[in-house]
Amino acid sequence: QVHFVESGGGLVQPGGSLRLYCTTFERAFSGYSLGWYRRAPGKQREQRERVARINADGTTEYADSVKGRFTISRENAEKTLYLQMDSLRPEGTAIYYCNGGVSPWGSWGRGTQVTVSS
């Protein structure tokens, strides 16, 4: 069963911004650490990289590659996870997914495509 639905991706020029959305159907949403992951194009990148995590207490962690440019947040009442992406770079092109923040314990959704290109 799919537990996450991602949206908000699109085509953006370098330096632009996008805001991603993730809705989860886990009933204990507020008690979980949640994260954003991405799978970049190319044969050598088959694994998903976690780019950001937000814990149940609101604390966050970011991969060095996105630190200072991406912001993860959550709205527990709406069971929605967000990723604000600013100053996007071509290497940010990937399919973005959400899942458990410490480990991907849930079923993967379809993801949302982000393409950064001029």
C-alpha cells in the first residue's frame, strides 16, 4: 500500500524556486520523523538520497548539498510535509519522495519530478 503522495514538482530555471508537498495517510503523523529523499537521473544513482529530515519535535537536518537553500517543514493537523527549495541548481534535478525521516519505513509513493534546466 502507498502511504505517501508527493506533488509540486515541475520545470524551473537555475536559481529558481519550487515548493513540494507530501501527504501521508499514517494516523500517527505527529509522532514520526519524516524526510524528503531524491533519486537523481543517471544509471549510477539508483539509491535515494535523503536531503532533509524533520523530527517530531520540529528539529531538522539537511544534507550538505542543500543546506541553506532548502527548508523542510510540517503541518501536523493537515498531515502534510513541505520542502521549500530555493536557489535551485541543475544537480537538483531528480524525483523527490517523502518517507520516514530516520529510515524509509513506509511504502514509496510515485514521487514528484523536479527538473532544473535553462
